[in-house]
Amino acid sequence: MKKILYILLTFIMIFCNLKFVYADDILEEEFSKNDLENIISTSATTDEELILNSRIAIAYDRESGKTIWGKNENKRTAMASTTKIMTAIIVVEKSNLDDVVTISSKAAGTGGSRLGLKKNDKISMRDLLYGLMMKSGNDAAVAIAEQIAGSVDAFVVLMNEKVKELNLKDTHFVTPHGLDDPAHYTTAYELAQIADYALKNEIIAKVVSTKFYTININGYPKDLSNTNELLGNLEGVNGVKTGFTNNAGRCLVTSVDRSGFNIITVVIQADTKKDRTRDSIKIIEHIYENYMQVNIKEIADEKFEEWCNINKGRISINKAKNLNINLQFNNLENNVVVVKKQDLDNIKIEINLIFELEAPVKSNTIVGKLKVMVKDVVIDVEDVYIENYVAKKDVYDYFFECIRAYAWWRSLKKRRVQFFNINKSPPSSKY
């Protein structure tokens, strides 16, 4: 009897400590539109420092591809169903969206968040894409993988090939849906890069910005609503993807466009859905309140021209045929950068050049550096070069220089003689 009780107790303890893993929005608390409006109205902050519940977060500038603000943004983490952003990329690049897919028993039996597919259901690849991104269907993700690559494992190979193509160093996929696995990870920074790449595709951008959509399964309509709670409720939000697993916590990748200032925010490992929503809003409002885009190229061009007008004449090229040089600098890494509004007066362009050169000087010879700084932080360094070829004097040049020097000397001597003749005192008169 004691043995049976011991076995039963052990089973109960193991059962209580099991972690049930889901992907995306299963087990998440729901909140009403009034709750959402209250979160939006109370989440904006004017604090200098952002205080978040989320352990990992980033604000990413789409124009420059740079981090505006971050919290553990380079730390590897589980990503839950934000994985499906990469799955969507493979869909649009490797498949025909008009193809009709027959659902396998494996796809139909996939757990977690579901589109609700059954074995032998027929659905277009396009509708699977909408089900993947709007409803976060794990069953849709497996069906997509099998249709495109023949199996989930083969599809994952395509995902990781794309990782290499995008030069991502801290991302690796094991599944097309995002259920937890130790070898399935990314960072907030690289997830923002993946989302940025995905949004450049018009089809994906349209899907993730859709709030409501009707798909067809076996010819019957099914209405979908987007799991992204900020879509349609916060100014400028036009995507991208929600996520939830035990290891990843609550996740949200958000794309925002306000007057052409495009950012992507990522929050990972938030404790609750309200926390991920609140944190996302805090980051978004903080960025638009405190930062702005600056055309740094216009500033660099203006300062460089001013510098050339003052200093170009100081450049000496020994034995040069002529000193007509055209100075240029390489293209900046980014023409537009995001700068804190309070640092607008701290943008500096520093130019350092070699002033003594020896002819001949080849075209595009680098002679210095142009440095762009914001509040003493270097954000770009580019080469300054002489665009044109500067030839070295030859024997004929020196010969004609001698002729010109002799002619000049003769002319000067003649003028001196004339000067003294004019100023010579006239002879005195007897009267």
C-alpha cells in the first residue's frame, strides 16, 4: 500500500511540475476595448529612462537599420510565434499563393494556437499565410512547411539558409511555428531585422496590417481577426506579430509609421499580455516624443563645402603641374539618422586632411577622414579623397617655367627702368 501511495505521490509531483508549452495567445488573458484604451492612455511616459516589465526590448529605426533604444537587445532568447515572420518570408519567396494545399494528419494534429485545420481540408496557400500571421496558426505553419519543402525539417533548412543570407549571427530556427526548443532562438535586434526585411515585401506588409479577413476552407468562409491588439488602436501601427510560450513569455513585434518615421519595436519575456501591450506603447511613444530623423548628409555636405572654401588652398602638392583639385568624401553609411531632439545642437562634422602631398597624385587618392559625431559619439567615419588625377611636372614644364620666369624678370626690369626714368630729377635751369 505504501508503495502504491509513493508512486501516486511521485506521479502527482511530476505532473504538477510539468511545463505545458503553447505558442501564441493560448492561456493569455483577454481584455476589453475599454481596458485597451485605458492602457494606451496611461502608458505614454515622458521619463528620461524607460522602465519596462519586459526583460528584452528594442526600438529599431528602419531607415538606418540602427538601434534607437534597447534593453538586452543582443541577448539570445526564445521567440515564440514571432518565428512566423520568417515562415511568412519563405512563403512569399518560395511558393505560389494560389496553390491549393491538402492538410496532412501531422499539420491537423499540431498543438498550441490553431487556425482549426482538419485532415484532408483544402485551403489556398494565400489563406494559410493569413491564418499564419493573423490567427498565429501552428497547424497552418506545419501545412505550409510540408507544402513548400516536403517536411518540417526540410522547411527549417530553408529558414536557416535565409538566416545566413541576412547575415544574422544569433538566430537559429528549429520549427516553423515557434514552440520552445533550446536550439530555437534569436535576439530582439535580429528579430527586428527579420521583421524589417519581411515588411519590404508588399504581400507580407498587407497581411500583417489587416485587422479582419475572411479565408476559405473547403469552400466555406471563416472569419479571422488579428491577434495584434495595437493594430487599429494606436496611431501608425501597421503590424507585425504576437507571440507566447513559457520560455519566451509574452512577445510583440510592432511596426509603426508616423509621418515617414518608421520604427519597429520588439518586446520579449513580458509577464502578461497587458505588460507586453503597455511596454510596447511606452517604447513607441517615448521614441516619437524624444527622437527625430535628421538628414545628416545635408549637414555633412554643407560643412564639407564650408571647410573646402576655407582650407582647400592650403593643400600643397609638390611638383604638381597644377593645383586644381576636386575634394570629395565617400557616401555616408546612412543619409538619415535618428537623433535625440535635445542633441540636435550637438551634431558635429570633423574633417582632417593631409596638407602636404607629392605629385603625381592618382585619382581617388585618400587624403583624410570626415567624421560625424553626435554629442561626441562617433556615428560615421568616411574617407576624403582627391577625385581628379594630378600630374607631375616634366622637363618641358620646367623649361617653360624658366621661360616664363625669364620673361617675368625682363618685364620687371623694364618697369624698374621706366620707373627710375620717370622719377629722375629734371636738369636745373640757369634762370
